[in-house]
Amino acid sequence: MAADMMRNYPVSPLANRRGLKGGQSRIGLLLLLPAAVAFTAVILYPFAKALGLSLFEYTIEMNAPRFIGVSNFAKIAASPDVWAAFATTAIYVLCATAGTLVLGLAWALLMNQPFRGRVALRSLSLLPWVLPSTVSAFVWAWIFNSRYGVLNAFLMEVGLIDMPQAWLSTPQGAMLAVILTKIWLSIPLFMSFFLAGLQSLDKEQIDAARVDGAGNWPVLRDHILPHLRPVLIIVVVLGVIGNLQQFDTIYALTQGGPVRATTVLSVEVYKRAFEQWDIGFASAIGVLWVATLMPPAFFYLRMLVKGN
Amino acid sequence: MFDLSSRQAKTIFCVALAFIGFFLFFPIYWLVISSIKGNTELYRAVPTPVPLAPTLEHFVKALTAGKLPMYLGNSLIVSGASACLVTILALYAGYSFAKYRYAGRQPVMLFMLSAQMFPFGLLLISLYPMMSNLGLLDTRLGLILSYIVFAMPVSTYMLYSYFSQVPDELIDAARADGASDLRIFHTIVLPISVPPVVTVFLYSFMWSWNDLLYSMTLIVSDDKRTIGPGLLLTYLNEVNSDWGGAMAASLLASAPIVIAFMFLQRYFIQGVTAGAIK
């Protein structure tokens, strides 16, 4: 189709006079070309290939993949481990997104209030977000450390526990650690979105409500939260997508363990593909993983289109 | 926004500020504090809240004894190169989407953006054999090319939203003077686009600097290893528990990205939240 257009408008890129739309669009396509090539080579092609591999048996002992139809999916359906990974992912995504949402929104509202040192505090609170994922994992692993960790020391000091807990060695403790780490490092991003949304809030409307005698809670409920609704939706969608994809901090903290307690889909696919080298099966899990990402992704794109 | 003149409101405000602030800042404080504690002070059942005898021994050791400088250098090369590559690709593509009209423009752009939601781990499954076939496995070039995956879609969109705001009149005026499209882009549009370009560069730099998964998988030999897996392999294993060293190395690994970010955070936030907020 692009070639057709070029044939219909045989103009040189230098002959740019108004109205020569064909030449214009040809330059536009030319500018797009490098990115399109890169996109196809490292994103689109690998993606399509991985989807295709889900229909093959392909392990480390094999020279070439062997077509087996939907057998991989049948194997998944019969695998309690994979089902457990889905359940773990659901818990992780739900808790991490909800936690970040509440704390991120609260922090944005606090940072929107004028007080001394606010600007500095706001800048500093972006730090968790820019730290390398391995570093975030180190910090939290050290806090949760069973022998010298500050968390155990603190909880024993206030009398909540009698004995040091091996947090990262128990299923619940490890889950708590990976969720807290993710909430911690996502609060800055959520806060930034909410602060950007708060900037367009109509101050006069709030002042008017105040004159009518509205307190803080009614102002929040009737004016601020409704105003933030579109941002809220975006943030939830982006948060869910990001949490569904999260790998680095979980792997660095627990490697998906103890046993399989924190093995979310990303870790499951990684382990199947690069530890057991069962490529076909890993791809099949990946396909289902993509399927879970589709609804929020579709929702997000639709909003972007409407926004434009 | 809120009226804090009443005592109750003030109390709630302060409690919330203290609570969330503690959650956000305590880990960073603890990271810094632990990196300057000596080993005897570090390994106590009841930790000291403020270091009694601050020391830089962990930093000295990390910089001289280990392979940290090499990992940092590798990360700098790989992240710098991939950020340059992504920025250049995204510049032309974003400008093309914003200022040219051709069939399929919007669907193509949205499709590219939606690629941000393809699971990176899934892409890696076929990137790995691809790199292996091309002889790029365990090379810096292979890793640089793979890092396009992370940041290119959003970078393109960020630059697209910026270029959409550049007035058409500016371009039309130059065009009327007979300047070619590429010349207009390079001499008129680019010079006024420094902040978004820097933002996109930093954004993609951050993605590759902070990556663990791709580097851990695509790089095998130690001399090409980047900082993410380098830290993990050096400090986090069952036998070795050098927490002071881990904290010092963490700070050194975070320093470049944190410093860059401090100077550019305003542009950065605007860029990242662009498109989501009307």
C-alpha cells in the first residue's frame, strides 16, 4: 500500500510545496522506518515466534522444535504448579496494586498540601522508583533478614513477637516482603500521576464548597476524588500491567521461593525456559500470561485513543 | 487543599505524613546507615539506629577488591549505547507520528505502544535463540539491541506527545523558505526539543541500568556482566553474607542514576505522565 502511494505521487523529498501530500507521507514513512525495523526485529518477531512456540515441544535435548498442537496447554491444565503460579500472581498483583494505590494517593494528597520543606520531600520521595531493582531487593532483604534484620529487632522491642522470624523462609513472610518491596518502589510513580491530576483541580470550586460549610471529608469525597477518577483508572490499569510483569525484585529477593510461594508467572516462565530449558511449555504459559494482560492493555489503549 | 486549622485535621495530616514518610524513607536511611557501619556493629541482634563509629571501609573494599568497577563500566557502556539508540529511533518515529499524515498512522502507533505490555520474559524466550543464531549471545551488542524492547514504545509515545505540541506554522514557515523536511527537523525542531530528548534518554537509560532479567540471561561471561546481576551474584548467596559490602555497592550502583535524575526530574515526571493526563 505504501508502495502504491509512492507510485501515485512520484515527487522528490526536496520538492516540498504545499499540497504535495504524497511526498509528505513518503518522508513520514521514511522517518518511521528505522524504528519500525527495530520494532519488528526485537519485539514483534520474537513475540509472534514465542506465541508460535507454544504449539511445539522444544526442550534442551531436541535439535529442532516438534509440532504437538495444543498439548502444552493440556499439560498446563493438568499442572497444579502452573495453576498455583496464576493464583500467586493474582494475590501479588491485587495486594501490590491496592497497596500502592492507597498509599500513593494519600502521599500525593499530603504532598499537594503547602508546608515547609514540601518540595524537597516530594523530590526525595521519588528515590525508591529510580533505584536499580537489585538494590531495592537488597535493602528489603536486609530489613527482613532473620538474624540481624531491623524488622525483627523492632517487632521484638515492641513485644509483637517473642522470637526472631525467618521472614523470607516462610511462604507468607516471603510474599509479604515481595509485595511490600513492590509497593515501596511504585508509590513515587503513582504519586506523580496523582499530583499531575491534582494540578488541574478547580480551586474556586473547592473554595465555594468551603463557604457552603463543607469540611475536609466532603471536599475529598465530592470534589477531589471525582476529579481524580480518570487518573485513578489510568493508574490502576498501568499498575496492574506493571505488577503482572514484575520479575526483577521478586527474583532477587526470593528466586520465587521458599519452594514456590512467590513464583508468579514471570518467574515461572523464566524458570521453565532458562533453568529447565522447556521452551515450548514456557511459551505456552507465556501465552496465557499475555491473555491475562490483554484486558487491562485493551482498556488502556482505548482510553488513549479517546484522549486523543 | 485541605483545611488544617482544626486540631483533629492537623493530627490526621501529621500522622499520615509520618507513617507513609517512614515507610518511604526508612529503607533508604537504613541503606545509607548500614553501608557506613563496621562489621562488628552491623551484625548485632539489636541494631544501632545511628552508626556509632562510621567507616568507609565497605566503600573502599567495594571499589578496590571486587569487580564492582568493572560491572559499573559495563553497565555504563551498555546502558549509554542502548539509550542513544532508543532515543534516535524514538525521535524520528515520534516526529513522523506527530507531523505527517499517512494511512495507518494511528493504528501503527498504538500497536507500537501496546508492545509495552508484551511480557518481557516471553520475548526473551525467542530473543535468546535469535541472539544465539546471530552470534550475539554473550556480547554487549546483543544486550544493547535487546534493551530496545524496554523503552522504545513509551519513548516514542513521549516524543510524539511533545512534537504534537510544536506549532505547524513553525514547520510550514521553514518549508515555505525551501528547507527540506530533514533539515527542518534537525535545525529547527530538534534544538527546541532538548528537554524531552534528555528525558527520553534518561528514561531508557534507567530501564537498562536497572535491568536484571535480560542481562542475567543474555550475558554469560563475568567480564561483560552488568551491575544488576553483578550485585546479585557477588553479594546475595547463601555462603557469603557481606551486608555492609552489599549496601555500599548498592549505593555506588544507584549513584549515577540518582544524580542524573535529581537534575532532570521535572522533565522526567512530565514525560512519563504525558498522555495519561489530559
